[in-house]
Amino acid sequence: MLTRDEFIARTECNATASNDTFQNLDTNHDGYLYRKEWRKGNQAFVNKDCNRDNKMSRVEYFTQDCV
């Protein structure tokens, strides 16, 4: 069983790793992921691009699939 502090530390570590992943994928550093920057399949991109603007915001990236 984890203590509260251990749980928070792991949660913060996971959030930091995910944020780093978004930044690494965002090769032009404009705050959005485009299909050419996306490394997973096309359907995975479509599932995350909730507003269908052909770019994925940080919010879309960190939320569950919208489909």
C-alpha cells in the first residue's frame, strides 16, 4: 500500500513524463500536434482530435479519446 506522499509523487512523475512526451512530439513547438508530428496510427489521431481541426491541443492529448 502506498502512503499519500508516495501516491502524489508517482502521480506528479507520470504527469511530468506525459508533458515531456507532448513537448517531444511537438517538434515545431507551437503547442499543437499535427499528423506529421504524431507517431501513432491515423485512427489514434482522429480519436484524440475532438474538434476535428486536424491538430491536437495539449488538452486533447491528455484527455481520453473523444470518440
